[in-house]
Amino acid sequence: MSGAQEQKAGEEKKGEAMEVDTTSLIQLKEKKDYSAEVESRLPGAQALAEGGQLREAIDGLMGLEKACRLGNDNISLKKLVLAMVKMCHAAGDWDMVNTTLLTISKRRSQSKVAIIAMTNEAMTYLDEPGLARTEVQKLLETLREVTDGRIFVEAERAKLTKRLADIKEEDGLVDEACDILQEVHVETYGALTKKEKAEFILEQIRLSLKKRDFVRALINSRKVNKKVLEEDGMDDLKLKYYLLMITYFQREANAWELCQCYHAILKTPKVRADEEAWQAALGATVLFRALSKYDNETSDFLFRLKEEEKDRLGQLPAFEELATALTTDEIVGYPMAAQAAYESHFSVNLAASPDGGPALMPPLLPGLENTFKAAEYWASLLHKRVTQHNIRVVAKYYRCIRIARLAQLLALDVAGSERAIAELVEEGDLWARIDRPAGIVKFRKTEDLSPDAVLGEWNSDISQLLGLVQETTHLIQKENMLNKVEGVANA
């Protein structure tokens, strides 16, 4: 056969196939009314089921189900499949309920109307009083299989998965519960509301933390749309989210993220209306900012926080003092005046408790109690941050200082002062050079300046000095003249 003949034969076969497909589609779209036959056969099938012949009754209706399905009589099909499921339920045969659900769902070209109807019907059985726990679990697994891969019942699948995960968790199978919940990607579901999606994702985060799968917990947390949490009516979910993230960042000992979490909690209307809650959130925000690494972002944050929460900070003297100390270019003594209040916060509020504790702490998740940093760690970190603040203040006022004098200002020994300076230099936060033989520390790169630059800088400093001398002389003369005038007036 030549190439042209083969091409012609192929086109003829393709045309025949298209004709067959078109005929099939026309047949599928043609609707037939089986309502009368359904009405006539259902009473007999129900009588058989009530007489103990449930399987025979179901098998007898399967042929009619096929006719309704292929005839596109969705109304009769829905009525028929619901009747079949209800018959199994009325007989108390849960194995038959599961079998019937699976059999109907796997029928070729099954109508979504039928699947939605029988799924919703079967879901009502889950709350039936007296139903054995094992039967509930089997029914859940059956319904999850029925809804698997079907977009039109994705909302039902999410609810069923959550219910099954709760049962697994109650049985102590946390890992299984977490894995089951991770199967559902609700962020892609269009049938769920924003609130339902957020609730589901928060459960995924909680179980991931409980399983100690911290990487998965962080990945799930990024699925949460924080803008949604700021909407009206979402306060409880917002608090739950940030409390879960506090649990995560406590384990990571990430002070800056903890500060951000507590600040978000502080901005929640529900918290701002509760005096005890906002005081705890504001105090934690200031304290964890103090524990954070210094940079432009954290520095700007503290200045803005002082301005925005000025009145509320005034009601927390200890934390107001800490915020003021870190935003002022002055040496901060250590231990500070309110040191006891800070250490009390570490020992009470950073220790996980079964009920969440007095200061917005999340409930204790089993298995995490030994993963948090101890209060001593945070206390030593606070000392470190205060020391670093003091070094930055000294570097601002001194070009060069003796290491012994610096150690005195920092309330450290010489070796401790050197280590603190070296750490800041290593992190790139400060330029400094220690001359051990001479016993001095330099904070300025004077050796990099050209002679003209040095001379210009010296000239500028002298001009400033002379300006101050002139201003001081003027003030002294003014004071003398005022005293003379007062003396003449008194005479």
C-alpha cells in the first residue's frame, strides 16, 4: 500500500471513530425518565432488605442504577443511590454500607450528583450515638476513598480527613494523624472559605510540631495568608497562629521572630481590650527586641514601638526603662534596676505549661518540653546584648580607649571585653582593632585617611571647639551683666 493510500485509510478510520464518539455523546446527553420504574421497584427492594435479604435487594437495584446513570436521569439516580445507602444503614450492616458506597462511586461515568448525595448522607452517620469507634474509622476511610480526586467533594474530603486525624491523635498515633492531614492541600481548594482553610492549616502546623517535624511546620506556616488573619472575626485564629509560631521560634531561640510574633498579638483587638493580655504581649515584645541582634531594622522597630505604645509602656516601668536604655546613647549598667523583673519573665513565661501559662504562652505540646532554651540562656543573652550596646556607645564617643578603662565601663574583665569586641567585629557590626602590647582599642580607621583628610578633620574639630568656647563666653558675659543689673536694682 502506498503512502497516499495509507494516509487516506487513516483519515477514514479517524472519521469513523469521531462518528462513533459523537454518537456516544449524543446517547449520553439524551435523558430518559426512569422515575416511574424507580418508584415501582423501591418498595419491593425495601421489603427484601427488611426481611433480611439486604444483599439481594441491593443487587436487584444495581441494574436500575446503571439505566438511570446512562440515561442521565440524575433525579432518579440520586433518589435510588440514597435509598440503597439508607437501606444498608437501616439494616445496621456497616460493611454493606462501605461496600455500597465504594461500588456506586467506582461505576463508570458516575454522576457527581449521586456521589455528592451519598457522601453527604453517609457523613451524617458518623455522629450516630452508639456507633463503634472502629466502624466510624472504617466509614471515614471509605468516604475518603470515595472523595479522593474529585474536585466537587473536596470540601467534604477535607472535613473527613480532619475527623480521621483527630481519631488517630486521640489513639496516640500522632505521626499517622500528621501524615494523614498533610495529604490534603487545602490552600488549593476553592470550595472552602478562608476561615476553614486557615483552621485546617493551623491544625497541620500543630500536629507537625507535636510530631517534632519542625521543617514541615515551618513550610505549613508559610501557607497561611497573614492578611486573612487581619480580617474581622479572625482574632482567635490569629492568636492561635502566632502562639504556634512562638512555640516554633522558642525552639529555634530566634528572639527577633519571637518579638514579631508578640507584636502581632499585641495588635490584635481582642488582646488590646484585655489589660492582662496586652501587658504580657507588650512586655514580651520589648524584652525579645532587647534580645535580638542589633541592626537598622530592629533599631527602627524599637523607636517606633516606643512612640506608638508610649501610654501603655508608661504602665510597665520595668520594660519602659529597658526600651529607653536601648534607644539612648548612654552606658547601661548591668545588672539593671529591673533585672529581677526580666529574669522572672524568663523563668515564668518562657517555660511551657499544660494550660498555656499566664502570659499568652501556647499550650505544652508533648515531646517539646526539653527542646526549649532554659531561662539561664535568655538571661545570659540579655547580658550579652547590653554589653554590645555599651560597646557601640563607647565606639561612638571614643576613637581610641585603653582596654582597662573599657573593661571598667563594661563591668567586665579585660578578657571578657576583648571577646565581646571580637564578636562584634566578626559579625561585621563594628570596626575595631585591639593593640594588646599598648593596651588600647581603636574604633576609627585613622590610618586609612590621607594627610589632607586628617588635616581637614582636625580643622573641623577645632572650628567646633572654638564655636563652643565663643558660645560659652557669651553666656558667661550675659550672666554677669544680669547679676550687675540685679545688684543695682537691689541697691
